[in-house]
Amino acid sequence: MKGTQAAQENPFYKVTKMEGSWYTDPPMAQASIDAMKEFDANEDVFVAIAHDSGLLDVIEFSPRGQVNNWQAKGWKERCH
């Protein structure tokens, strides 16, 4: 349980700085991600980053692309 608790209390997403990675400007990409932390900390905001495959285990996607009732469904907590 200790590892799970650490994962829930610490940001896990760090942009790779390896040569040939997806990011053309890794420091700028990391700054953009870091800037989302304040939004993510707000209980009324659900941050979902494109191509995050972890969301597929939590979110029920609708044909119209709506994620209504995410708070009642506990998606934010389950994603964290």
C-alpha cells in the first residue's frame, strides 16, 4: 500500500529528455504539464490528457464524446 499512497500524493508524469523522443522541447512540455497541477488540484476540474491510456480503464466514453457526471462516478479519484 505504501507505493500506492506515494503515487497518489506525487505527480508521476515526467517528460522524457531522451534524444529522439516525442517532444521537440522537453523543458517546455514539462512546464506545460506542471502548469496544470493547480487545475488538477481543484475538486471541480477533471484533467484528462490526450493519449493517456490509463483513462481507458476508468472513463465510459460516449458516442458524442461527453464525460458527464464524472464527479458522481468518481473518475477523478479513480484516475489518481
